[in-house]
Amino acid sequence: MAVRSKWQSLPTEAINPSSLDIDKLAPEDIVDLMVSEDRKMLEAVKRERERIAVGIDMIASAMRKGGRIIFVGAGTSGRLGILESAEMPPTFSTDPELVQAVMAGGRDAIFSAKEGVEDNYEEGARAVTRLRPTRKDIVVGVSASGMTQFVRGALTRARQVGARIIFVTCDPATELQTFVDLTIAPGVGAEVIAGSTRLKAGTATKMVLNMLTTGAMIRIGKTYGNLMVDVHTGSEKLKDRARRIVNIVTGVDYDEADRLLKKAHWNVKAAIVMQKTGLIYPKALARLRKMHDSMRAAIGEDIEPRLRGMLQGHAEAAHFGSSAPGDATGNAAKPRAKKLPPPAEPVR
């Protein structure tokens, strides 16, 4: 009898020969099996290196021109898009409108699975239409199987208005490659539980989205070296990070970094430019704008040598701090025995 399933041939639905007896394994063996499968997933992501790099440049170029990034997905894929959009403002001080996400089923589906909403092609189109995409924007469709109708509807609508499209899937054979501008498709293979795409497929997708957003933010000047100089200081932890960054870059002490940041309205970049150039706050902001928000260009310094020196100093301090005096072989010397005082004379 012929099988009529249109999903049967998908790699995300395949049966994994390595986990056929997974329900008989001890917990430690389940962990080993999943780690082994995740190693395969890492290699699959690595094989998409060049395509991910193209995606980074596409997104960075769009943001420089005032475009937005819009993630579209359902289920795990949708939640991963939501996560990326939610984490951009605190990490890079981006406007909440810059990186957005649309999920099948709306906000309710973020916390509770809403089966069936992913099959609604028309609702996908309507959901994207509500965001009024333009030719400046990039829409990132996310679908592990490559067949999610909600996502396809959204991408079709985005294409109609001229938005550029990146498609992230775990089906390298997806026919959507001819419809979108860029396909990133790590072939992670069958899951340890057949069809459970929150596992390898979800992890691979998370990695790809991390690389796309982080890489693009780096390219438009949101970091200085690997320091988060555009951090949004909305909590005490993030204010502490801001003080430490100013301390690292400028050399001023912790308390002075705090005073400097208050003068700069907690704008880390402005605080650094103020200290390095002697400019007042408005002129420091103007300098940053002139230098296209690049910290390196604004102060004319490369942070890498300073960071390397700092790390080397920490490593040396840790080494010497943990080393006990030893002999020529490197063995720790035995502590000398204390010389005890002579016994007291008995009282007569």
C-alpha cells in the first residue's frame, strides 16, 4: 500500500539508526548518545559557514540603510526568532522596532503549544502584512522541516513587497531555494527521537540565528573588540558591566567610571569618547555619528593589544598565585617543621 505522507521523506522525520534502543539505555548512555549526535549537528552548521557569512552581510547592509529584521516561524522555530528579537535591545541597545518576530499563534503560542496554527498559510501572510514590510527590510523565515505553511505564507507576502528573504531550515533539499535570496540549511540528520526538531534542528537553528544577529551587530559597530560597548544599562548587573568596560578601555578606576557614565547618561561609547578626547557629551555623540558609530574610529585606538595584555596579566597572576615554592624538579617544597621551645622547668 502506497504511503501518502508528504512529510515522510523529510530528514527531520527520519528514524535515527543510532538511537533505536534509546528507551533501554541508562541515563548516562542517553547523555553520551545525545552529545554524539550534537557533534554531528555542529559539523552541519560549520558546512553552512559561507552562507551564514553572506547572511551576516545582508543583515548588516539592511540595518545600515534603515531596514528592519523580521523573524517568522512556528513552534520551536518561532520561539527562537522571538528570543533573538527580545535579546537585541538589552545586548546592543537597539530600538525594539529594529529586530522583530512573528510567531504562528501569536503571543499565546510562546508559552503554550498551539497545534494547527502553523498550517495556516493565509494567517502567515496577514501576520507579516501587519508589520508593513518594505524593500529595506529582511525577513528571516525559520522552519526546520521547510514545509511550514505559516512561514511560506509570510515569505510570499514579504517577497511581493520587495523585502529580501533569508530562509533557515534543516532540509537542504527544500524547493524554496529558488524563491528566496539565501537559504541556510544545516543538514543535521535524523533526531534521536524521530521528528523532535527541538533537539538537533532547534540547536542548529539557534546557532545560526545567533551568528546572523551577532555578526551583523558587530559589523555595524555594536562592539569594540569583543566588549559590549552598546550595552543597555537597565539593571544593576548591566550598569556594573558598563563600569567595567569603561575601566578596561580607559584605565580609570571603578568610581571614576561610574561618574563618567552618569555624565554620559549611561552611554558607554559616549563615556569612553569623552574620557579619551576631552569632548563634552553632545560633541562625543556627534563624533560617534560622524564615525558611523565605530568606537575604534572615534578614538583612533585598537583595543586588542590592551585586552591581550590584560588577559596575560590575569593568567600570570593566577599562575604565580597558585604556585608553591619548589625544588628544581618543580615539586612543591615540603613546609619546614616548626622548632618547638624547650620544655619548661618544673616548678619546685
